[in-house]
Amino acid sequence: MLALTLLGPLLAALAILSLRRAPETLALIGAALGFVAALGLFVAASDGVTVGIALPFLPDFPIRLIASPLTATLSLLVATVAAMVLIYATGYMRKDPERARFYGTMLLFVTAMQALVLSGDWITLLAAWEMIGFASYLLIGFWHGRAGVVGAATRAFLYTRTADLGLYTGAFVLIGVAGTSEISVTNATTGTPALIAGLLLLIAAMGKSAQVPLQDWLMRAMAGPTPVSALLHSATLVAAGAILLIRTAPMLPGGALLAIGIVGGITAVVTGLIALAERDLKRLLAASTASQYGLMLVAIGAGAPVAALLHLIAHAAIKSSLFLGAGVFQHDREGTGLDTLAGAGRARPGVFAGFAITALALVGLPPMAAFFSKDAIIAAALGSTAAPWLLPLALAGSVLTGAYMGRALNVLWAGEVGPPQKPVPFMTFGMGVLVALAAGLGFGFGALEHMLGAEIEKPGWIVPAMGLAVGLSGLALGWFIAPARLLGPLLAPARNGFAVAGGMDGLILRPVLSIASACEAFEKRLLAAQIGLIRGFGLGTAHLVDRADGALFAFSLWIGQQSLRLGRATGFTDTNGIDAAIFGLVRRMVAAGAQARRLQSGFIHRELALTAIGTALIMAMLLIAPYYF
Amino acid sequence: MPLLTLATFLPILGGLALMALPNRSDRVAHGMSIVATGLVFLITLVIWSRGIVPSGFAQIEEIAWIPAIGASFRLGLDGLSLSLVLLTSLLFFLSAIYSARISERAPSYVVLMLMLETAALGTFMALDGLLFYVFFEVSLVGMYFMIAGWGYEERQRAALMFFLYTFLGSLPLLLAIIGLYLSSGTFDMRAWIDAPPLTGLAAMLALIAMLFTFAVKIPAFPVHTWLPAAHVQAPTAGSVILAGVMLKFGTYGLVRFALQMTPEAFAQAGQVVLAFGVVSALYGAFAALAQTDLKRMIAYTSVNHMGYVVIGVAVAALSVDPQIRVIALDGATLQMISHGLVTGALFFLIGMLQDRAHTREVCDFGGLLGSVPWLGWAFILSAFASLGLPGLAHFPAEFQVFLATLNTAPWAIVAILAIVVTAGLYLRAIAAVFLGERNEKWALMPDLDRREMLVIVPLLILTILVGVAPSWLLNIIHTTMASLSF
């Protein structure tokens, strides 16, 4: 079962990429297999059975998958959303010529995401974590011929990879202390290592879950196809950050929890404001995603990871159906700008109803899913020791949720209706199931808490009243008042994504590039200095050789002359013959010397070639040497 | 059967046979090259199947050479050398296939390649100090002629620089070897390893000499400058051999000589070596980011990747925890193999791109993925492997190196910043060359042909295999590293 959760989508992906035929059918088969396996895991886990497999990877560090109640729940969530989004995609991507690549990459993503949620050790988690980033890069960049798409994909990968350094180092700290890579063992870490690791993991989570100040990539990621936004950038990939913190919650000490809660609270407000100022429906939903994950981090920081998990599940169903609805409107109007989409909802009342139900679910109207989870978060914030910080931020985040959803609904409903649209059965089905889940999931939360062994106390009347009041007032504000008036002076910075000092580009990218060019400039100097050094050495040697050669030449000339004199002095009768012989010798020596000079004064490389041949000869002699010893 | 000797000398015998043949057409020459390197590859597979021993060297072949000075012809293997030997024979075989298209003085080219293979295999398997040095130097000569004879525009200058640099660089090693010989009376490397003959100042001086030689070869900052120059001018197969095999002489020597023969001195100098490794890794990454020539860029990433190997070895020398020590050495050794596979693939791919477009400037391309999908996806896969994506070859190696580093010398973990910089530079290159708007100039560029597929696909498969299930390779390495006592 456990293996099939991954193998189903993986084998389907490989089949699609190698066969390049019937990608839709294969994709749906793979997703269905994965779903059935995940359902089986969930059923088994609800009986309290934990299964695991371990495969050899590094010596002493095998890779492990574990289906515990928590991981099996997440696995089922991923499989469900993936299956619905893929059904929707068969309609959405119908006319795309590169469907095989699309489905192949989507299924690779699903495999990696399942590995992430089921991981039982840090290596598997890290590997899956980076793989989902890679799949996200490929999917955001799917239409890489279009303007701005490649930049968005590159940015998404680099943002998250920078934050991933936190996961790498955090995992190294934990493995080093525990001596094993099993997450269940490292969760018992305490003291300073736990605090350091907790803060490092928070950095990683901030990157993946698009928390301030690393939120910008998520809005740009909307350059990908809408099913990608629905699956990756709302329900799964972005969830990885929150999942990481939920999994490691048992070891997080107070200091780390406070940091997590505050980061989450600030994100909930800041990205909520950004969402309200957005002029594009998909980007609005993306900013809202970051904001909702901020609320989950508030819950984790308040010491209620189960509340965060419930909101994660509710949000997954809600946000994916909102994106799928947005995709239908995008299909109709060929764009996602709010101006373009004005009135698009009334032209498709069915889809709009689904969109509105889930929007209201996100705002937290009873009895829909987020009503329960949001109340749990507010209750946790209220009960936490950091309540003075967390509660206002959580409430402000909830008001903003109401406001931007109210605005989106208003825009889609008011405006020109336009011609009626053709039905889109696959898209409607995929979306419909998710809407039903978004509306009804809340009733299963009690059972889920029981299964996880962490039942949340039912709050009294004050928390639901507070939650409902902020949600509804936000909704009213967003529906009736234009964001320009609502935001006032905050509008311009919100539209700008609250980029401080040029945002990440100014803070990281430009410094990195200037270090790179400084290295390049230094490199040129270094090279010049070294060439100078070597040339000095080479020329020095050549000069020495030249002088030695000159001396040798003079010496041989002198020998010749001396022998000549000797010959004359001895007064041989047959002088001519001897003279001729000696003069001939001298002449040959002179000629040889000149030849040697020519060889040496030429290009240095020729000398080197000769040196090389000389070396080779010496080596040959060395090899032959044994025969003479 | 003395398979080690056979594998070492089969290539050069093939080369000599080629020189003796009356018909030396290009076809015959390349045929000889492919057959010889292919046979050597098969022999190394048999050597692999014969296995290694848990500690010390296996499959030893020994013949008296110069008994008067205690030098013998000694070959043998442990996990470190066996994995490098397999990499070497594979890369030479693939290079021979890739080079089958070269028509410029093909017989000389083939003889040089075969001579290089003999030198490379000999370097990794030699168990005699003198023999090691001979093979180490012969490889220099071979590569010099390779670059000077078959390189690109400024090949003479680059070849000269390569030769001078590495030749001068290797002289200190000779001094160290003589020092080891004088204090032990033998050239047997096993004796040097079992009972390191030098102590105190002498050991430190020998270590400094060796470190200088190997730093040039690896290459580590600041003596890395010859590498980009040589790579840019070298012919494709030359680049593959240079990066894939010859740089490993440096890291192999770092472990085999510096770490194993002067262990105490290495532990004392560990922080300094570590610092050079960290600077190399970071500097290589940043310098690569500044490049616009693809080949130069990959050359600098080699400085970065080999920097991780230096870090791993230095951490092993510094660590007092035996488990961490083995993790560091496993990682460093695996990194050598991964770098050979991945950078080999990248240089082949850039060579294929250059064969088609006659340029390597990043900005001359654009949107190539549409016209050459195989080449493009192969490059994307290799690039992601090189930037350390899990599931591909560099991840297990770098994971182990960094894990050991953080738990031994926490400051050195700053080197991990380089993985973000390499990610940035590869994504930028992919975006500029293969994605984005299509440059109509290359609309008709042909995709990989059969010969090119034959070269690139095995490397990609191995890249994935090492990344997904490294144990088949890591087990050999781990066996040896777990038994090292230094």
C-alpha cells in the first residue's frame, strides 16, 4: 500500500513520458491507483496501525516511509486533491499540444509530494522537498515560450532553494545530535540544538509556504497553468512548509514557537492586504494562500499544531476549488484580470455558486470546513502565552480574508454578463467534488482529531462569535467598499507587494551578482599575476639556458682552436689532411650550435614540446632501466 | 590473469599497434580506439566483480623494477581507487565513441587518448611512489599535446599554461616522494601508509609540498586559474577527460598521499586545508555565475565541486568522531565520481552544442528546447544534477560532506551557500539557452544523433542511479573508508 501510493503516480508518469500516447487516461489511472492506496493507508492508520518501509540509501542512513495517522491523513489529502485536479485538467489542457509533458510532470510532482508527507527520515523529506521544488519549476515554466514565464519559474526555484538552506542545516543539526536521521527520534531533541534547528526549519518553511518576506514568488508562480496553481500553489507544495513545522512540533521550544507565530501573524496581515489590492484573480488567490498559511503558522506558534492541520486540510479543498473556478472563468474570458472577469460569474451561475460556497467557507461561515478550523486557530491564539501578539494578528487576518473574498465575489457577480458559455463537464466535476469537500469536511474533523489522538476542546460561544463577526464584517467591507478607499495610503505599497529596499532583488540578487563580478575581476588580476610569475620563471630559465649554451659554444670553439693550435704545433707533415679534418669538426660544431640556438630562441611552446619529449624519453629509460640493473 | 596490468597497458599497446599498422585511415584509428577502450572497460568490470578486501589493497600485482632502490612495478586496488578506475574506463570509452567524428590527424589523436588512459589508470592503481609519479607526469604530456593539437582558437597558449602550471606544480610532489623514500628505504606506498615514515617538521614539509601539487591539480583557489583557460581551448573529449578523470588525480592524491601518509600533519593543518576548500567552493560558484561562455562556466563549477571534496577530506582529518570521519570520506569520494559523471555529461553536451552552432556564448542561443528536445532535456537533467538536486548523483555526496562539516567545523557550513549560487547560474543558463523565445537562427538545428545518444544516455542513467540508489557504489567506497586508520 505504502509503496503503491508513490509507485502509482510514478509509473504512470514514466509511462506517459516514454509512450507519449493517451496521457489523460494514463494520468487518471496513476492518480486513481495513488488515491486507492492512500485511502487504504488511511483506513489502516485509523485503526491505529503504523506501517513503514526502509530502503538502503547511505550507509547508516536508510530512507524510510511511514504511514502514521498524521502522515496517512496528509497522504489521502494529497491523493484526493491531485485526482480531482487531474480530472479537471483533462478539460482545461484539452487543446495543449504538449499534454504528455504536462501530465508527466504533474504525476512526478504527486510522487514527490507523497514521499514528502510519508517521509520517516530527514533524507527522504529533504529529497522530496527539493523534488517538489524542481517539479514546480518545470510546471510554472510549462509555457516557457511566453513572456515572463521563465523568470517566474526561475524565481520560484531560487527563492525556495535559498530558504532550503535552513532545512539542510536544520536537518544536519538534528542528525548530528541524534546520530540517526529518523524524524521520530530527532523529535526528542531538546535545549539549544532544538532551538537552533527550529529556527532553521522555520526559514525553510517560510520559503515553501511563501511567508513574509519570501512571499513574492508565489504570486508570480501564477504564470503556470491553472491546474498547477490549484494543486501545487494552494494545496500541496505550499503546504510543505506548514507540514514540516507540524511534523516537528513536538520538539519546538518556546522561542522557536514564538518566532513561528509572529512570522505567521505578520504574513496573514501583510499578504491579506496584498490580496485586497490585487487586480488579478489568480494573484489574489495566491496572496490569500500565503495569508492562510500565515494563520496556520499562528496556530503552530500558539502550540496547537492540530488546529493548523485542520485548517491546512480545509484550505486545501477550499483553495483548490477556488482556483479551479477561476480557471473556468479564465477559460471563458481568456484572462484572469479582475477587469476582464467582471460579470463572468453570472454567465456561469453553477460554477459561480461553487466558487461562492468555497469563498464563504474560507471566510469561516458555519457549518463549512474553515469555520471549525479558524475557530480552533483563534481559540489557540487566545489561549497562548503570546496572545497579545497572536490574537490581534489572527483576527486581522480573518477580517482581511472576508474582505478580499467579498471583493472577488462582487467583481465576478456585478458587471456585463456576456454570452452564455458551453458546459465544461470534466472541469465542473473536478471542481464539484472539491466544493463538496470544502463544505462538508468540517463534520469529519472530530473523528480526525480522535484518530490523531489530539482532540481539541470545543470552545464556548465567545470564540465562534468573534470568528463569525470578523469574517462577516470583512465580507461586508470587501463587497461594498472599493479597495482603494479601504486601503487608503496602504494601496500603493500593497500593490507593490510591500517590497522593502527593492525587495529580494535589491537585498539578495544584486549583491550576489556584484560579488560574482568582483570575483571575475579578481580572477583576471590573479591570472595576470600568475602568468607574470610563470613567465618570469620561464624567461629566467631560458636566459640561464641561453647563457649556458653561449658558454658551451664558446668553449667548444676554444677546444677547436686549441686542437688546431696543437695540430699546428706538432708540425705534422700531412698538415692539410689534419687541418681539413679539424676545421671540418669546428665548422660542424658551429653549425650545430647555431641550430641549437634556433631551437631555443623560438616559441616557448616548442621548447616545452621538446621538454615533454625529453621527459617521455627519460620515462622510457626508467621503464627500460631494470634490464640494465 | 594480471588484469590490472593488462587494463593499464592495453590502451597504449593499442596505440602502438595503430602506429605500426600500414593502413592508418581515420576509420581504423577510431575503430582501434573504441575497441581498446571498450575492452579496458570490460576488464575493469571484471576487476570490479573480483572485489576488494575490507582493509588494505586487493588484487595486487607486483614485478621487480629497480630493485637497487626498492622501486617495483606494483599495482593494487581499494575502494577509492576501484571506483575511480571504473569512472576512468567508462569516460575514456565514451570519449572514444564521441571522438569518432574527428578527422584531423585522427591516428595521432587516438594514440594520445590511449596513452592518457594508460597514464590515468596507472595513476589510480599504482602502489609504488615512483611509478605513481611517472604515470602522473605522463598524463600531463598527453594532455598538453591534446590541447595544443586539437583545441580551439588559442590552444597553444592554453596548452602552454596548462603544462607549465601543472608541471611546476608537480615538482614539490617529487620532493615529498623522495623524502618518504629516504626515510623508509622503499617506494612501496603500502609501507608508507601502514607506518607513516615521516614525523614532525619533516612530515609537515612533505605535506605542504604534496598539498601544493594536489591543490594545483584539483584545482583549488588560488591556483585554479589554469583550469578555465585549458577547458575553454581543449577539444570536447579533452575537457571530459580533464574534468572527469585528471582533476581526480588531485583529490585522489589528497586522500592517498596527504591524508594517509602524513596523517598527523594533516590533522594539524586541517583547518587551513578546510579554509582553502571553503574558499574554493564559494569562489568557484561566484566566478561561474559571472561567466557567459558555457564551457568556462562549467569549468568554474568544477572548482566549486572539487572544493566540496577538499572540505570533506579536511573534515575527515579534523574530526575525532569515527562515524563522522567515515561519512566525510564517503561523501568526498562519491563526490569525485558524481562530478566525473555529471561534468562529463555537461562537457559532452556543450561540445555537441558547439559542433552545431560554433559558439558557446549563452546569449547567442534561446528557446533551443523546441528544436533539440533531447539535447535540451539532457542538459537540464545534468544541470540539475550538478546543482545538487536530490535523486541525482551529487546529492548523496554533498549531503554527506555537509552533514560531516556541520558536525565537525560548524563555521565551514557557509560553503553551503554555494548550492544556491550554482542553482542560480544553471537556471540562468537553462533559461537563456533552452527556454524562452526561440531564436530562429537555430530553428533547423538537428537533435542528438545515434552516436551522441550512445555517449550521453549511459551518463544520464548512471547519474540517476547514483542519485536514487547510491548504495551499489557507496558500498565499495564505504568498505575502504570505514577501515582507514589514520
